[in-house]
Amino acid sequence: MVVNQQQLAKARIQQAVDARDAELRQLALKIHANPELSFAEYQAVEWLAAPLVDAGFRVEREIAGLQTAFRASWGAQSEGPVVAVLAEYDALPEIGHACGHNLIGTAAVGAALALHDACPDLPGQIVVIGTPAEEDGGGKIVMCEAGVFDDIDAAMLCHPRNMTTVTRGSLACVDATFKFYGRQAHASSAPEEGISALDAVIQTFVTINGLRQFFKSDVRIHGIITKGGSAPNVVPEYCEAKFILRAATVEGLDVVRQRVYEAVRHCSQAVGARCAIEEGLIYAERNNNKALGELFKQNLISMGIEVVDPPAGSGLGSSDIGNVGRVTATIHPYIRIGDHSNHTPEFRDAAASEDGLVALNQASKALAMTAYDLFANPHAFQKVRDEFEQWRSVGHTSND
């Protein structure tokens, strides 16, 4: 009888998502057509919060001191689990929503609204947490430090990709801007009076390339020159480069940071320039909760969606949800929207395609049904929490 009741509830949840499908499609396409960069997602926040306000969710704005962060909650405040679906909605420079965050944010809202519509007596709270600046800045990290996730029992989002998979790992990472200060001079008539900041940048790239063979195979280092001078006949006085450093774990990343930063300082000194290093927030590696992931996987399978195993040890990026995974049980599954890789114009187009909008519907359903599992099945909820507490008790992270 209990199983039948849960099956009926999940059927209602899927029907509730379908009933709002046109609304969700319109929302996702509107965000897609108006891409906003990290910490400047002012329109997206308003558009995502509006249907939650209309449905009676308690909406808090500018949480953790971030103008484009929000928290919207609905359900019993004094009993049952508190389950969060996370919304991302920032875009990339120049190529817009080439990571599909228009779908991530909308799916979170769709899942919460479906639970609201289908389960009026929800034994717990469903919470939508709007998390800005995943691409550049680490909004979730700021929110973790402010305690936003401290009362959350489980958190999840669903990310578009070129495959449907559930427990894919990620790398720890940090961005660093290297600023070099030299001395300006005429490059032809008085070069001896100059100190080239650009030479320091070039030496930095050469030296980092030389270091690569001495790092572990999980390490990734990639950078660009963001300022290389203003004219070829002027010795550049100021130049800068921005790098992202990645490793399998935060602890491994610490080793990479120390060696790279030491090399950068030596490169600057070698040409007589000064150097300043500005470091961003550190994204932790992902800690996938396998019990929660299995619930999500089974809900995908119940809808006839093929789930594949993630490729072993390759194709890993980074996300600030790794920091959330150090605070509470977390998953970051993916859903297929086409054949192309993220961060390309082709993937941007897929995020507004029919396949992308179908995946939006599927992701909303899977998120809502997985949250429902935690509310309706105390054993499943306890298994998720026990796994997280066990991970925390041994004091290490997992990238599986």
C-alpha cells in the first residue's frame, strides 16, 4: 500500500511538471535570450523567483550578502527533512548560456513547484536556493561560509550535458590573476631604460609549461594573457595573465598553488619586474552522495531515460557545488541535451533547443521525485544522511 501511494504521488508530480511545461519552457528561453554574467544576474533572479512568490513560497532576497542570491521555501517548518534544489543562472562571456544554466535554474524552480502542486501535505520543506556566479566567482562558496546550507539535509541540481550520468566527479580548482609591473620606455630608442612586464608574462607561461611534467596526471593548468601591452614600440609597463589551477583534491591543489606561485614570482624577479598575485575562492572537489545518487538514477530509469556510467578519470571540470558537498549530502547529476560539449556555441544553441527543453522537463521531474523520496521514505533519507555523516567523520573527500 505504501509503495502504491508513493507511485501515485510520483505520477502526480510528473503530471504537475507537465502542467507547467509551457511556463517552464518560456522561463528557460527568456533567461537564455538575456544572458547575464556572474554576480550580475539581476533579471534571471526576478524571473526565477516570480512563480515561487505566486505559489506562496517564502522568498528571501540577497542572502549571504549577494544581490543575486535567494532562498525560497515551502512546507512544514517544524518537521521532516529540509531538501534543497539549487538554481544556477549565470552565463559565460561572449557565448552566453553555453553551459545551460538557463535550464539548471528553471529545473530547480520546476521541481519545487511540482512538489507544491502535487503534494500539498509535504512532511518537510522544499527549498530553492538561487546560487549566483558558478562560472566565475563561486557564489556557493560565499553562501557556504555564510551558513546558508547549514540547515539543509540534502541538496541537488541537474546539469545539462552530452550524456545522462549521475555520480560524475570534479576537480578542485582556483583562479589566479598574475599582475606584473615593469617600467615603460621607448622600445627602440631607449630599451635599456625599460623593464618589460610582458617578458615576465611570457616567462611565466614558459615556466608553467615546464612544470607540467612534474605534476600528477590529475593536474590541469590553463591560462590566458588578459593584458599584454598597448603598443609594440612601447616597453609594456603593466601586463597580466589569468590562470585556473586544478587538481583532484583541495589538498593536491595546495601543492600546485605553492609551486606555481613560486615560479611566477621568480619569473617576475628574473626580468626585474614586480608581481602581485590575486587569488579567487577555492572550489572543492565534488563529494557525491551515492545513496542520493541512486535515488535520482532510479527516478530517471523509471521515466525510460538511459543512464550511463561517467567516464573514468577524464573529462572533469570544476563546480562550487563541491563546497556544498562538504556541508551536506549533495549530488550534481547530468542530463543529456545533445552531442556537443559544454562551453561551446553549439552547446549554447542546444540549451534553447527542443532537446534541451525536453531535458528540462525530465530534470524537473527527477529532482522533484528524488526530493519526494526523502520526504516519504524515512529509510532512504536516513541512508543518505548516514553516508554523509560517515564521510564527514573520517575527514576526507571523495571524487567518485
